Amino acid sequence: MEKDRSTLKAVLVGLGAVLYGASPIDLVPEILAGPLGFGDDAVVLIGAGVAIWRIMRNRNARRRAAAAQPAPPQYWPSESPR
């Protein structure tokens, strides 16, 4: 069974958005455009929110699909399927 790393992906996307907003590189648009420079911060945060929402939605869909499948038959170690 494959390990689900969607929560890690969502956390990394959010962390990347927060780090971008706090980075010195992000100060350049604020200095050049004044208050309008905060628009890029809004775009990054909205984009990160949408990305996180999609990651978690897909994770929940995969979990529902896995739960809907019947479990394979279980055999005792001494038995074999015939």
C-alpha cells in the first residue's frame, strides 16, 4: 500500500506561502507599488489556499474510494485459497 503524503504536501504549500510573504524579496513590490504591492501577497495566499483545498479534496476522494472497495479475503497461514 502506498503511503499518503498529501498532508505533508498541504503543509509545505502553506509554509511556502507564509515564507514568501515574510521574505525580503517580497518587500520589493511593496516598496515599488506602495499599498498595491500587497496584491501579490493576496494572490500567493489565495493560490496556496486553493492548492491546499485541491490536495485535501483529492485525498478524501481516494480514501472514500478505498473504503468502498471490498476487503480481500483473509486466509489463515495454514490455509491456501483453492
